[in-house]
Amino acid sequence: MIKKLSLLFGLLFVFCFFAGCNNTTPGGGNGDDAFDPTELPYYMEDTSNLTYSYSEEERLRPYWMGNVIYNEQLMVVEKDGVVEGHLLYNPIRIVSVRDWTLQTEYVEGVDYVVNGNTITLPEGSSIPVFKDEWSRGINVPEEYPEGNAGTGYQMFADGVIYTETGLIWKNYIHVTYVYDPADVDRTKVKTYGDELYGLSQKIANKESINMVVFGDSISEGNSSSGTWNHEPYCPPYAELVKTGLEIYGGVEVNLTNISKGGEASTWAAQEEQLSRLASLAPDFLIVAFGTNDVYSDLVGNGYKNNIEAIVSTAKNANSECQIILVAPFPSNEAAKTARAHELMCEKLQEIVSETSYLDVCYVSMYEGVLDMLGTKNYYEVAANNVNHPNDFIHRFYAMNILCAIFDFQSFAQE
């Protein structure tokens, strides 16, 4: 039950992207005609009568394990004279298109038209249009004045705004749809071994889990709608992982989040923070620093040494502590270059491969979301346009982390 199955970035569209081992998927995992989508744990045979739903479990469900995507978040964008939005997959059937609150449902043919993975708007549509120039600080609506990112926007860099307002999130739409899972490149699906064996055992024995999340503003919860207290109130990824452990594992989880926005691994490796971590003696620790580590000696071993200090502190406090090291999703290039992200991923993988500790696992959010950006604009994955994931990406974090813990494929046989 607790082997780990996850989907790395595909050729056209992407979902999860762990560093894993042997390829084992329904149909052999080789992308050929042997793939049988009905073997996926969440494959639905009859989708013609499928109606919209969005339970806690559906919010967490790794959608590459089935043929329905729940509330994919995107925008219809006016860019270079074209007004359209793009889904990650070509839908077989649209189940529902809803506004940023999830309360208003749009009508196909009246509010939107779908052709392939492209959404366009007929005349008179009620769906909002986000103008790409706003993301660059050009002709921003007057209700979002320049000067304060909490009430309007600030120029983060030349041609890049930073905002935590409805300028972005009030222009999101959410699409639930049926797609063909055969479109996924199954050669990118990988399984984990027993990296988190101790956690697997605790879950199997129905023991309570003392979970700690230690990271920066992403792990603190920014910019999930739940953290910012606006509809649709989606919890940040840390809380989603807690819920997933409770739903799929049937265990009690005590979550302590000691993350702090604006901080880097150098702060985390200070004695004060390490002492606090040690005092918590977690059974399960998620470490997710890197977004602010632009100047933390990524080329050398500064960043690596900082993360290793966290790992050793947690293990010294509780030798059975299970640890996931998370590489964050891409920042806007104005905030952090792709090469910096790649170096960070390399250092985290080195730690996992070199550590003498057992039960340390690497999960990367970088490559998968980077591949999404081949289809979507940056503000469609980052609600502040700089480095904070929106609800869809917070869910994506949780889905990937849960895939490092649970064997979702085994659920198909239960």
C-alpha cells in the first residue's frame, strides 16, 4: 500500500516529477499500446453522466492516476492581440467551468468555447479576461494602485509586478474535465522504493504522526486562498498533506509549521531554529527551502551544508524521523534564474544520495511546473507573479508529496 507512484513531466503536459527508481505502471510503463487506462486507481468508466463535485479527497487526488482533473486553475489572457486560455490536456468532456470563487458556473457556448485545449470567449461572455500587460505594470486597473503589494502592486523588477491582490486571483477560472490518460507519457512515471519505510510502518500500524514543515513563504502558505482568507479557501500544501495522510492513511496527524516567509536556508541552519526543530522531534519532516536562496552559495556547499544541518538535527532528535526534501516550483526568472533552481535540485539530490541516514527522500516541484509553463503564463501558476504558488500548485505540491508516501496504484485493487 505504501509504495510510491508519481508522474514526471510529460512531453506536452506535466504533473509530478520525483527522483525515483524502477518504472512500473499499468501496461508496463513504456508508453506503448500495452497501457490500459482502466487499471489506473481513479479511472472512471462512465463519465458521460459525471456531475461536478469537489470533495477534500478529490482536491488531493493525483489526477494522473485517473481520467478526471478537478478544478484546473487558469486564465483567459489577452496577449499579443489574442484572447484565449489553455488547459494542460485536450478535454474529452468538460464537466464544469467556474469562477475564482467556485460559486459561479459558466455555460458552454454562452460563456466559453473549447477547441482542443484552447478556451475562447464568445461575444457577451461573463468570463473575465486578464491582460498580460498588467503583469508588466502597464495600464493596471485603477482599483489596484502601485505602491503596496497587499492593496495593489509593486514593481518587483523591470517589467515584473509583485501583487497579492485580486488583480490576479479574481481572474482565475477553474475547469473540471475528463481527459484521455493515454495522452500522458507513461515512460515518465516512476515508483519509489522504501525511502520512507518508517513512515509506511507507522501508517500501517495506525500510529499518530508528529509532522513538522520547515520552509519559507511557500511552506508558510503563501499565496493559497486559504492563507489569504478569500474564496475558495483552499488550504496551503502543508495542511493538504496533513489531510491526505489522515484520509489515505487513516492516522491522526499533529502538524506544526515552523516555516517563515522571506527566509532562506542560512536562517534555518542557525542555532535558534535548529534548537526549535530539535525540541519538536518530528516523526515526519518536510524541508522546503530554496526560493530565497539566490545568494546561499548554491555553486559551492553553503546551501547543501545548511540543509544537511537540518537533516542531522532532526535525526539526532528522533533517529526514526522520516524526511522529504522539497525543491520548490520555479520562480519568475526576474526573481531566480533557472540555473539557480537546477543547482539547488542537484544539491538536494546529492544530500539524499550521500547521507548516511535512512528515510530521506527527494521530491522536486521544479521540473514539472516548469513544463507547465510551456502551456501557461507564469501568473497562471503563481498568484503573486513572482514566487508564490496559487491553489492549483499548492494542490500539486501535496499530490506529489503524497505520491512519495502512498502507493495509489494499489488502491485500484482494494
